Amino acid sequence: MRRAYRILYESGLNLTKAIGKIESELSGSSEIEVFVEFLKGTTRGIIGGKLP
């Protein structure tokens, strides 16, 4: 999940490209699949955050 977060928020990619990269690099984990489905289903976007 940490790697997915970094791809999403720190790679500089837009949401669509970040989702594609997460899917191609981190597929196989049920947590990642749920996360990607959530990202794909959002209609209002997502907000960023900082890791502790």
C-alpha cells in the first residue's frame, strides 16, 4: 500500500496514469485491487495526504 500511495501522490502522474502504473506494477494483492477499484469509481476525485 505504501508503494501505491507513493505512485498516486508523489509520482507527478495524473489519476488515470497513476492507476495504470499501480495496476501494472502492484497487481496481485487483494488490497491493491480494492484500492484501484475505489480510485476508478470516484466521481469527485480524491484528496492528498501525508504519510506519518
